[in-house]
Amino acid sequence: MTLTPKENYLRTLRGEIPEYPPSFFDPYSRPVFDELLTPNSLPDGKDAVTGLGVTFTPSPELNFGAMPKPGRYVIEDITKWRDQLRIRDVTGRDWEGYYKEKLKDIDREKFCVCVDGGDYFLNLVGLMDFEPAMLAVVEEPEEVKALLTEASKFLLMVTKKQMQYLKPDVYILMDDDAAYRAPFFSVETYREIFKPFHKLHCDLALENGCMITRHDCGKSEQFVEDWLDIGICAWNPIQDTNDAKAIKKKYGDRLTLEGGWSSQGGKFSGLDFTEEELYAALDEYVDYFAPGGRWVFSAMVGGMPVPGEPPNPKRELVKKYYEEKVRNYYQTH
């Protein structure tokens, strides 16, 4: 193989045939997080407070994934958000020094630098709690838009600083807005309230030469057309509640699919498969999604490895399968 993981992945995002299917077995990116924004995880086990004042707490049951801390909400009444929202004053922050420290150990020749953000729905939930946020969307949509407009001034400012000092290769629009079986709101509500803010971040990323990927768990396939409209070129994780095969067939030349394999149970989970059944499922997975490119091999079984714990045997089988049958796919097909 002659391409770096970075260039191979960028080819996949651009819709070119890569040298080999990218996979988490051969990492191609390095995320850079800012303490002012929503954390993905809190591995140190400590709470964190974002620049919008949302307190996040680690969830050990979810590999220390960050969740809004119960009972620590900022806005109690959407009509009174102007009195209750307190955005952190970052005057005098050494942005250049902060990001320089973040980049010091990243090999930019080998790895993509990625940043994420634009999580307006999740920020609304973090500020208010889930039920009050959903009621606000229905009962006071104009107040919700006014609140998010104020929040966007801060969030876009941070994103501009990231673009200036990090010069990321990939911008991840990260806003989980669907449950496993259904979205939290209609496409019309998305277009009215949340899409305009997502577009602001995508426009900024495109202006700075970034590829844009979309992280959205749950049944979110109904939003694909809107994602393409604002410049998104890839989607993960595409859980099996979505019709991943139909999405590949319809959008396979426009949207890179980083997923299509379920870790939630069901046909493609692999958790209860025998070795023979696992390999058969992997054959079906690869045979459908690999042709034509625009696909990242994402067959995760048993979750990511936990430091200090022995490897999951089935995960090791998947890794062996990838190395023997998938890594050379575009050389042999």
C-alpha cells in the first residue's frame, strides 16, 4: 500500500476509488476537541462545563461517554432564556497556543485532523433537558430559534478559531437528532429550526477547504437529502434501523457510508454468531457496500477494545477477515 491512511480516507470522502477500504483497524484521523464545546467522552471521570454553561458528566456504563448532568440545567423557561443563558467570556484566551498544544503530537502527513460541532439540538437538550426542549420546539419555535441564534454566535466563533489555527481536514457535523426507531422531529421541523444553523457551520467548513461528514445515530435517513444540500459528503454510523442498502443504491455516488453494520443487535451485530455465521455476514456486508467505493468498513463486534482487558475473540476474527479479504478489495475487484 502506498497511500497514507489520511490520503486514502480523503479519496473515499471525495468519491474516488481508494487504494483500500478505510477501517478503524487502520486509523486515518485524529480528533481535536475544545473544552468549550460538547465533549464526546470524559475518560478522566470528571464533570465538564462547556462555554454555553452545560454541565456534562461521564457515564462509566457507556465507556465514559459524556451526558448532560441531570438536574443541572441552565434554562428553566424557554421564554426567559435571555435572563438565564450565561455564555462564558473568553476574552484574552490564547487560541493559537491552545490549539498548538493540541496538534503537537499529531502526524499530519499520516492522519486527518478532525473537529466536530454544530450540535444545536443536543445543546438545546443540554440547556433545558429533553422533554422541556421538545415542548419548546413545538410550543415556542420562535423562542427556540432566538436562543439558538444567540448560541450560534459563540459556537461559530469557536469554529472560526479552529479553522484559523487548526486548519482541519474534516469537519464532523455532530448532532444526534433521532432515536433508534424514529427521529425526534419531522423533516419540516428540521428544515425550519435546525438546518439553517447546520448550514452556517457547513458553509464555514467548506470555505476553509474541509470535507464534511455527518454523525447521526438512530433512524435519520429521512434527513439525507438535506445533508447533501448543505455539503455533507459522508455519514456515520448508519445503524441498521435505516435501510443502508437502499441508501447505498440511491446515494452511493454522492454519499460516503461509514457504517451499515449494526452493533445494536439484529442480523449484522455478530454478537451471537458462530464463526461461520460471522464470516457469512461479513461476506454479505462487503459484497454489497464495497463496490464503487464511498464506503468505510465498520464491522464492529463487541465494541471498541478496553485498555487492560483481553481482546474480544469475535472482534479479532473481524480484524483477521478485514486483513485477509477486505484490505486488498480494490486491488482484486
